[in-house]
Amino acid sequence: MNDVVDLPRVEAIVIGASAGGVEALLSLLGALRKGFVLPIIVVLHLPEERRSQLAEVFARRLLLPVEEALDKQNIVAGTVYFATPGYHLSVELDRSLSLSLEDRVHYSRPSIDYLFESAADAYRDTLAAVLLTGANHDGARGLAQVKRRGGLTIVQDPQEAQVATMPLAALNVHQPDHVLPIHGIGRLLVELERIAC
């Protein structure tokens, strides 16, 4: 990992995951302290045909406020937002959330690419994007867009990922700033928050 002095000042974190993502996210987000100030926006691929209980499950396990994202909702510091199954989740230029029904990306709606690309446009060089375990290529293109906009890019070490397809796809598209195991990503997010405070 780069020295802390080399880390940028970020204003938001976006995270994408698919197969194996629940366990990875519980480990990653469970390590964050109460009062963590940066907003975290998450896309986790889920079946569209049933209601998600992710927000409820994570709210019971985390020290941070957790919500299912709503259309036109303002992003609040220190809150974790989960995408709703069946809807793309994006960040508007005014830094509010938006839900939409555009075509699936990599067979997925919500799509990680969709979130990452919109957040990159809204936050530019104050965004950190994290791509975790998963079984398709969603997120690789979006992570590259975050990098092009000056944001910080982080990929879970494929050797640790439950399903390495998604991290490997990202590594094939561009070289992220950090390739780390989950505990290393957690430490990095803590440092990013410390710089932001």
C-alpha cells in the first residue's frame, strides 16, 4: 500500500460485488467504526424477482446506518446505501441517488459499471471505488472510468476472492491503485476516512 501521505482526500466510497459478496462486505464493512464519516454506496448483484433484505441484514451487523437506496435521495455522510434489485443505481451531479430501468449491463440490473461511472462523473478525483469478488465482468469498465476521472481504485486480491472472475476482469482492463485482501481494504478505508476528517 502507498504511504498514507500519498492517499487522496475522498468524499465518497462506491463498492461493487457479486458472487461471494455478502461475506466479503460483512467482513469489510464490519471493520468500520461507529461514526465513520464517508458515505458508502454499494451494488451487490441479487435476483430481481424477490425483495432485498440486504439493508436489514447489514443494519443488524454494522455500526453504521444502513439504507436501501431511494430515488432522488440525498447522500448523507456516514451512511451505507444498498442498490435495490431490478433498478440501476446512479449518482447524479448534485450528489443525490437515482434509480432507473435502463437495459441490463453484463446481465445485471443494478450494474456496478452503472454506479461507478455515474459516481466518477459526480465526484471525480474525490471518489474511491472498490471492486470485490464476483462471477462476471461487471465493474471493470466502471473502475477504469473512476481512474480516468482521477479517483482512487481498489480491487480485492483475486487469490483471496471467493470468485476471482470480477477482480481479474478489472486487472485486465487497468492497473488499480491498490490490490489488497479484505482486511487490507478495510485498513485503507479507515485511513481514507481519517484524512477526510
